[in-house]
Amino acid sequence: MDFIDSIKKTKEDSFILASLPEEIRNDALERMTKALQANKEAIFEANARDLELAKEAGLPAPIVNRLVFDSHKMKSCIDGIYDLIDMEDPLFQDLLKRELDTDLILTKTTCPIGVIGVIFESRPDALVQIAALCIKSGNCSILKGGSEAKNTNRILFDTIYQAATEAGLPEGFAVLIEDRASIDELLKCHDYVDLLIPRGSNQFVQYIMNNSKIPVMGHADGICHIYVDGAATIEKAVPIIIDSKTQYVAACNTVETLLVHKDIADVLIPALADASGSKIQYRGDVRCSMVIDCDPAEEKDFQTEYLDYILSIKVVDDIDEAIHHINTYGSHHTDCIITEDADSAAKFMALVDSAGVYQNCSTRFADGFRYGFGAEVGISTGKLHARGPVGLDGLVTYKYKLVGDGQIVADYASGKSSFHFRDL
């Protein structure tokens, strides 16, 4: 079966998967956890090969770190699947039920999107998370991981595929793409693929958007900000900033730019530098360089997602300047204000145009698992359908079902019949 035929098969099977009861989908997920556990040594061996090849190729440390699939990642994947099993079925839920007229009932009901193509970065655990989310939400998935994780991706896919098909899922419930050339073929499959979710560089995401008729959901960059207001406390601010920058430096929700109110800059910035030691490299504007030794920050620094232990700092005159900077240079992902002033926090949260706006907590909380979504298929910075961490609710859409008893529109147009809308 060639590539296009396999995608056609996936589309056909998407209607089968969409109709399967929750019991079968949950059984498939449970079997996947057992298969992963039973095959863990072979999975770890495959990952060790990928790590060795990545180091030989001289890949950057953040990419190598994302590539790791060890016992901790295995446990996280399995725990995440069990969380999904315990969640309410997102399908066949009535969102609205309305009587338009006697014996004319309208129902708005959740249903799967259909076929979702996900192109993701080097994290092989993402393959398991995405496949599991799609199964729970009744969607077929087309999965393309980074080539640097090809050995791990292959054994993970084979393991979960066998388990899920044995549980009764259709053969086309998931497809693994292993060569880059197939991405261009995938982009042409607008008749068979309902949604694309790319996870990668800004350049790559823009390429996907510009070269396909398929709707695209996702985000390009993760240029996240923290604004330290004049009414912030140093003791609270410093740990939040350090966690946001260093807890997992290669993540899209890592802070890249720190904005500091001029009234607190002389105290906050040196305290941050002392607390972080040599772990963080600072690039600051002129006012920042007056209080600590740092590399000069240029405009391009405020447009950069470092994914490294580098933090840009700008001293601002007020909250309005901070909000303007974030809305100008940010990627609409996640931005935080640190303040004890409720009015300032409310203003920041109302005017910052991002999927996640926080007060007094780390930007690293921007994650489907930490939101209780049972992991995520990605982060969306768009404003249509889904925004922020995309979990189960972002992977379903809805349809309107109307059940009548012989009614025709002509009777309502003529006035013979009339609507009496009543929610049931």
C-alpha cells in the first residue's frame, strides 16, 4: 500500500473509530500500557541507539535532552494513559438540547474531528501521548516524529499499534510517517486529513501553513515573558523566574524575556543574578547593565526563543510598556505578571493577548497534564476552536442533530406554524 492509499484507508477507518463505544477505546488504551511495560527493555535499547547517534551527530544539548525516553518517561506515559482512561468520554455528549417546535428537537452533540496529522519534535514520548489522546477522542492519527528519534518512534508505534488493533480498533487508526518526503505528500491530502498540528520551529510551522489547504492548529514560537511589577515581592519573584527559565530549558513554555518595573529593578535584578549564579546568561538593556554585568540585549534578542540558559532583560517604566512589549514581541503563548496589586494583575490578564496569562506562578505550568487534561497534543496560540494546551476537549468538534415529525419550512415561512424555542 503506497502512502496516499494508506491515508485514504485512515480516512475510511476514521468513521469506524468515531462510532466505537468508550469501552473499546479504553480497553485499547489499557492494553497499550501493558504492552509498553512488557516491551520496555527493547524500547530503552532503541532509545539508547538514538541517543548515541544524536551525540555522534553533534546535536544541541536541548534536543538530546528531549530525545531521552527512560523509565521516568515511560512511567509518565503510562500514568498519562491511565488518566485518560479515567476521564469522562468526550464523545456523544449533548451540549445543547432545544425544542424548536412540538416534535422538532435540535441537539448539539460532540463528535471526533476525524483524521489528525501531528508533526512533532524529537520527544518520543509525544508519540504515545498524541496517539492516546486521539484514541480517547475517537480520532485517527497520522504521526511524524523527528528523524533523530526514529528507532524509538518505530518501536513505540509498533508496540501500541499491535495492542490497540488487538483491542478492536480499525487498522487505520494510526499511521507512522518515517521519511521527510512524505510530509509534502501529507500536505496535499486535504480530502482525507481534517487537521494538521505541527510542533517545531517558526519557519517549519509557517511552511506547513503556506503549503497546505488543510486547517492548521498549533504555535510557531514560545517567546514567553515574565513582568515583575513595582508591587512584587523579591522573595516570591526570584524563585518563579528561575523555575520558569531552568526547570526544563528546552520547553516552549520556558520564559525567554524578563520585563522589570523601574522602581524594583535595582533590587530585583541583582537578587536574581545572585540566586541563579552562573546557570543563566543574561542579556540586558542599558538600564539592566547599570545594575549587573550582562551582555547587551539587541532587538533580535527580544524576538528569540533561546531554548537555552539565556534570559533577555528589559527595564520598563510602567505596566503599559510591559503589556505593549509582550503584545509586540511575544508569541501569544504564556506570559506572567508578578505582583501583589490586584488591579495591576487584572489589567495585565485582560490586555495581554496570549493563550495563557498568569499571576505569581511559573510559566512552566502551561501544560495539558498540569491542567488536568491528561497530557496534550500541542499548544495552540490561535483563537479559533482550541487555545492553549490542547487536550481532549480540543480534539472534538460537534454536529447538530435535528429530529422532526414531518415539519417543512414552508409552514413556518407562511405563518401556519411558529417556533417556540424551549431548552430541554
